[in-house]
Amino acid sequence: MSKSEDIAGLFDQYVMRTYSPTATLVTGSGCKVKNPEGNTFMDFTSGLAVHNVGHCHPKVVEAVQDQVATLGHVSNLFYTPRQALLAQRLSKLSSLGGKCFFCNSGAEANEAMIKLARAWGHAKGKYEIITFQNSFHGRTLATLTATGQSKVQKGFEPLPVGFAYAAFNDLASVREAVGEHTVAVMLEAVQGEGGVLPADEEFVVGLRKLCDEKGLLLLFDEVQCGMGRTGKWFGWQHFPVKPDAFTLAKALADGIPMGALVASPALSNVFKPGMHASTFGGNPISCAAAMAVMDVIEEEDLLDHAAKMGVLLAEGLKMFVDKYDQVLDVRGKGLMVGMILEGQAKDIVDLCREMGLLCCAAGEHVVRFLPPLNVKEANIEEALEMVGDALDELYGEAEEDEG
Ligand SMILES: *Cc1c(COP(=O)(O)O)cnc(C)c1O
């Protein structure tokens, strides 16, 4: 079974169709991946903001290989050194100065953060969490309820209680949503799945103030925009605020499944033994991968680089806004960039793939670009050419007709 179509056939026969895969991939290196026929694609999805240091970074590969051959897993019934070191590093890096909890995915990290907020507010009868329209927080029952998109919730009712929704970047709507049971406000610094929409500074500063006034927790979901994606370690660091807790996952361990909840000191001892758990959480292999990822980001100065490359990519895409009426806007932060179309994002995503560039949709009208943080200028130029060709194929003739 070595051909794309054979693999896809077997996959579709035995794997539940929760996604609609579009290509078969078998190898990766840096920002390139290959299909079984040997065709190369430029990967500007990075496994959905997972491979922030590129596919198969030698330092990460080595760290995982060493650890898996030393001690793979013992469970949290026992102390392991790397989990302690990783927690210390995240605590210091975020300057929250508190403790961490480790798990295996974004949804699970958010589930932990929701439980932490509820445990913190329990004695005061507070449990409701305000989230935002078009947010995305995961697919477990609690996190899909936190997600402010009805398409994610439809068919799974009745939903858990304890969530209220407000409009993103609209402080007045949050004020209105606060009730006697409200315990926290939870947001993404840059909404990812909802359409690559950054939070405004005024809004975030206002949220922090409002939370302080009302005795609420301010929680950030950094699952997609964390780990350097926006040009800072964490998206909330673009604003002069500190959260009470935040979550990480996707890029944290570069494809080894891992999630984390990072809390301020005030929340660090809310969970007592037995209140929350995860069998695989913080196992030595995922911790080794995460430590290697953080080493690479520091050694290769990838935060600055991502910020610079992000400007280059966004500026390049903005040329298309001038060129085509159907390209409405470009927005984002660092290497989390969205190109907003009048039409369907999927059409451009499909055409880009035919040209050799992998990107993805975020909602119906936004084409999302998530290259690795160590992407080179030449890669960005190459990608922009392919996007240009795709736009030209879809919109070019119409332009001529109109002209
Ligand atoms: C992807 C994502 C999640 C869910 O992460 P999983 O690992 O798929 O459970 C949660 N929040 C945000 C912001 C995400 O982008």
C-alpha cells in the first residue's frame, strides 16, 4: 500500500469521517512535506500550528529518541524530572510564577482550566464562564459549549450549563453578560478557527479591569496562538495584562500530543490530590519534546524571526487586496495570518494545494497561513507566488471581463 489513492481508500473505509482529508502525506522536513508519489508541498499549515519549529527538527527528533529509549512513561504516581523542569520553565517564561498541570490536547487543557475556575468559585456559588462569539475551545462537551459557534454544538444538545457568550472586542457586551454566577472570562488573544481575528489592546485591558472589579478570573486559551506563533511566547504578552491562567497545546511538544494549564500562584493550589488527573499527562517523552522545542525557539531566535516573517507575509498578501476586489482584507499577528475573501476560502485552499502550497480555511471566508516560525524569506516569496497564481486562476478572468 504505497500509493496516495490506496492509502486514502483504506483510510476512508476504516477511519471515521470527522474530517475531509485532501492529500496523503508521508514525509516532512522543515516547511516541506511529500506525498507517496514524491511530490513536494510547501506546508503553511504546520500541522495546524503544531510544527512551529518545522517538520522533523533534528533537536526535537533527538530529544524524543533519547527519552523514549530512557524512560517512556511511569504515570503521575511517581515524580519525573522533566515534568518539573518544564513546569518551572513555563512558570518563569510566562512570569505568572505559579504552577502547571499537564495533559494531552487543547480541549483537555481547556477542560482543566474550566474545572479549575469552577473549583475556585465553588464555595461562592460561582461557575459561569463568559466566552466569545466565533471562539474555538475544543470538542469535548464542556469545550464545545465554551466554543461560541453553533455549528460545533448542533446535534449534541443538551449542552452542559455554565457558559454565557459575548461579542469579541466589545467590552460593553461582556459587562452585560456578567451575572451573579459568573466566575471567569475566557478568550483567545487571536481567534484562530473563528477567522484569525486579533483582540484589540483596549478590549483586553478593559477585560482585565472588569475582571478585577468584579472578582472574576481572566483566562486565555493559547492553544493555537501560543508558543511563539504570534512573535511572542504567548499571545497575551502583546498586551499590558497578566492572565490568571492560560492553556497551551498544539505547538507545545511539536506533534507529540501535549497540553498544559499554566496558573498564577492564587490558582496553583486549588486542585487538591484526586480532583483532576490525566494518565499520560506530562509524561517524559512529551516533556522532552517540549523542552527541545523551547530550546530551539530560543537558540534560533524564532520569536523575532516570526514577527519579521509575519510582516513580510502579511504585506505580500495585502498586495492582493489592492489587486482583487474579491480579496477584502489581511489580518493576524506574527505568523498567524488570515486573508479574508468575499467568496469561499476553500476554493483558494484547493487551488493553492494544486500549485504546491498547503494552507487551510478558518471559517467560510478566511484563508489561514501558519508557516513554521523558522520559515525562510524565500519560502514566503515562493508561497506568495502560488497564492497569486491561485487568485489569478479564480478571479483573474473576471477582472479582465469587468475591465
Ligand atoms: C485547536 C484548538 C483547541 C483544541 O485543541 P485540540 O488539541 O484539538 O483538542 C482549543 N483551542 C484553540 C484556540 C484551538 O485552536
